[in-house]
Amino acid sequence: MRGRRGDRMTINIQEHMAINVCPGPIRPIRQISDYFPRRGPGPEGGGRDFREAPARLAPLALAPPAALLGATTPEDGAEVDSYDSDDTTALGMLEFDLLYDQASCTLHCSILRAKGLKPMDFNGLADPYVKLHLLPGACKANKLKTKTQKNTLNPVWNEDLTYSGITDEDITHKVLRISVCDEDKLSHNEFIGEIRVPLRRLKPSQKKHFNICLERQVPLASPSSMSVALRGISCYLKELEQAEQGPGLLEERGRILLSLSYSSRRRGLLVGIVRCAHLAAMDVNGYSDPYVKTYLRPDVDKKSKHKTCVKKKTLNPEFNEDFFYEMELSALATKTLEVTVWDYDIGKSNDFIGGVSLGPGARDEARKHWSDCLQQPDTALERWHTLTSELPPAAGALPSA
């Protein structure tokens, strides 16, 4: 096809983009148009003939695919994977304080700020928040969460999150997992990075400051038939070991903070139900509707029952309710205080969460708390106690009360 003198001939774009699909390096196919005369920038203004075509195609065959498609190379100043590669993009820094108060059995977590977080949204920013879990045994019962800071990669929270019922044993073997996530309203929240701090690094009543780089979450290996079999064997051996140790090893169902005080003026025992922590979830939504019942055994007249109000949809309820038992100190020495925690259900029997007994026949901390109360009248003594799955025989007859 011939054009008018001085006009540049047009070539179909499909010809130029034709690629020979085969294993190995991508090489362009020689085009038919390369064998036709065309005016070039020669010194005499003449065209080239078909014998020049192989020489013209040789540089193209050696060029990288990016050059063929018109893409810029690193020599042109462009950054490779500068926005979405975890290998070249920092996740950010998180600054926070931790304080273990041994006297009140609390762990104070002060989430201060973060810097240089990884962008997670289309606008190059994120909506970050921080959530905490205690490991092992991460669940809704020990999850704490900060507020969300909108459209920022350098959020400032300055929020104090507190775990109650933390004992020296927890400090010895538990790990605090601190995760930074991006909140999305229309989809699932995205994980940015995390930090895991063994609580044994803390000293009682000494605040420790941290300013640490976030790390990527370690992916779990995909389960195989062998790993599933080994997990089943380990669970069987663990249950067998617990059975051999006897009924003394009970499942922990949470903790309760009780206050005991014998009043000489009123001549009776004052029992304070302060709060519970890390209760077992009994409802399908992952929470419970807990309340507490107390009995003073033996209860011949069946008049020692007291019950708190119900706290809706929580695993860390705060009650702050007091019950009074009028009784002489000498008679109280032969009594046992039974405390049980229940999940309230409408239209069916309430679920037993856990319980603890305090008295002369109790063990460990429960027995010591009872004896200290009788030996120190007019002194309010607050102690944390572990709730177990053992249901007191007398309480089993009243599941719906």
C-alpha cells in the first residue's frame, strides 16, 4: 500500500504487539512491515531494504520484556514494589508501657503511639487500632482494644488498658500479644503487625517502656494428616495424664475477686462480690450473661442464699455488691462459703460457669483467705480466686435459680 509523498505510513498495532508464545525468553516476531521499504533518518533520506531487517531486530530480541512494553526500569528512577512488598516496606513502630501491680493483681498496658505504619487503604493511609490478647488461651475473655484513629500512619492513642486477676503464675508463663490492625467498615479488618512480650520480662511495680518494630504474623503450617494424627495422640496422652493425677486437677473457668470482713459491731460476715475476670463463654455469641450466688454451708434453714444482678454480654463483669451473714465468730469457724458463677438464660436452665469454696476444708489460697478473715476482724481482705468446673453438690440442685 502506497501513500502520498511525505506521509508516514501507519502500521497496525497488532503487528507490533505480536509475541511468540514459547518457553524461554520472550522474543518479538519479525513483522512483515520490516521487509518493506520505509523512509528512514539516513543521510541521503533514502529508505532501507529488507536486508537491514535482521540487524534492526537484533537489539529488540535482547531487550527485556519490560522495555518492549514501554515500562520504566530501575535505572529510570522508579522504585520496585515500593508500596506493597513486605520485604521492602517497614510495618512501623509501636510505643507502649507495661506495669504489673502485684498488690492489686493487675496488668496495666498504656498504648501510646505508633509511627510509620504500613499503608492499608487506597488513599495511602490506614485506620489503625490496637488489640491485646494473653497467650496461651487467647479468647474474647482476655481481649482488650483501643479506639480507632482515622486516616493516619502515625496514630496517637494514649489509652490505658487493664487486665485484672493477673497472678505471679501468669507473669511467669504468659505472653502478651499486641496487634495493630486496620479497621474496614465494608470488609474484614486487616492485620498490620504484632509484638509479643513475655510477661516474665516485667518486674513487680516497675513500669517498663517499649518502642519496638512491628513484626509480621507467623503463618501456621497447613494441617496434614500426620499433624492431625499427632495432635490427636497428644490430646489423648494429656487427658490420660490428667486422669492419672486424680480429680484434684480441675478446669479453670475464670477468676473472681472476693472481699471478706467480719464485723464485730454488727456481729456478722460481710461478703463482697467485687468482679470477675476471663470467664468461660457459655453463649453462641462468645460471651455470657453472668451473675453470682453465695451460700453459707451447712444451711439448715436454707436462708443463706444471696444473688447478684445479671451483667449482660460480658466475660469480665464488675458487680461491687455486698452480702451480710449475721453470725457469731465462733460459729463461723465451722462454716463454708460457697460462691458460684452462672450464665443467665431465658426459657431454659442457667449454665454453670464455675465456683469456689472458702472455709476450713478448702485448699491453698481459699483456705488462707478464710482463716485470715477470722483472725483479723474488722479488716476487709480482698483476694482473687480461681473458678473451677467442679459444681458443688448443693448448688447442682438449683441450676435455674
